Amino acid sequence: MRLHEVLSIVTVILAIVNGQGNSVIDGNKCDINIKKVGVNPSRTSLLVLDNQNQVFQFDLASRKLVSKQQLDLVFPNAPRNVDLIVSNQNTLSLLDSRTFYSYSQAETGLYSASGTSNLHSRVVFYPDSAIILNSDDVILINGGVYAHYNLAENSPKILRNRDIEYPHLPEGNFTALPFDDQPDQRDLFVFYGQKMAEYNLNEKLRKNERNFEEIFSC
């Protein structure tokens, strides 16, 4: 069962119980002070970073916690501060201010791919939010501006007004990522604070907002 189907089921369940507290699908309640969220290149694991620099890895198919480790054990030579976790379908990058720390995925975990690189000078803002796509590009955002950014080439393609192109998203500090690994995937999950919602790139509407702990279990 795909995660968007689970969201619909949870909507019905919560309506039945009439708001009697927070629920999880199964397992234990996740009490995580979420700082940043990302997804691995194969789009099978959700990575959640908390304020103590612990990385919680969830299996996207089961919505269950797989592991909890310190940041530097998951990402060798990681920065102490992480402003964003972004990925294409080949590499994952941690962004600290304007510096990318890049990693590739192997069966045994993630390993440093190409050291560090600097955000292109044409991107004059400091990104605090991102839309992850199933391509070489991610969308880096701060406030009302965004850049289509090619991680492989480390260069921006488009710089435009975020409020026109991607309305109804949170004001800042969010990550949107695709439902699965299909190249034409237009449905995204948006994570912001302790909440998550759905967002379709065609409809450009945010809907079905839920608490993170209602969907993922620890």
C-alpha cells in the first residue's frame, strides 16, 4: 500500500475517533523534534534529522523506524550544521549554509562521493526549503524566490518567483519529496515542523495535513 493511500485511510480513522488524540498506524508513537527531512536516492527511505543531530531512518513502504544514529555515523565527515537534505536519484547532499556535502548510496550505507562544493554564485539567497524531484534537479527555496538547481552540474537553471510557480506551500523550512521513484511523479509529500501534507505539482494545492506521528511509527 502506497503512503498516499495510507494518508487517506488515516483521514477516515481520525474522523471516526472524532479527534480523540493522535494515532499511529502501528508500533510506538514517534516523539521526534524534527529539524530537517530528506529522502535517499533510491526513494526507499525517509531521513529525519532532529535538533540533537540524530538521524532517524524510516522505511517508506512500511512507515516504520529502521534505525537511529548520530549524524556523523550515517554521513561520514558531515557538517555540524545541516540546513537542507536534498537528493537526486544518484547522490544525496547535505547543505550547510552555502556548502554541499555530497554522498552516494551503497548496499552498506552512504559514502562521501565528491567532498564538498559551493552553491553557485547566481543563487544569491540562502536556501532553507526544497522540493525534491525524480531528476537531476532539485528546487531550492528561500521566501518568495526559488532556483531549479542541477545537483550533478552544481548549477542553477531557472530563478523565479516561488509564490507564483508553487503557491500554497509553507512559508519556509519545509521539504517536499515525491511519492515514489517514477520520473513523471507529480504528487509530493510536504514536511514542515511536526506536520506533513500532500501537494500536487499540477493542482498546486496543499491538502490532507497530518501530524508526522500519525503516519510514521517508531
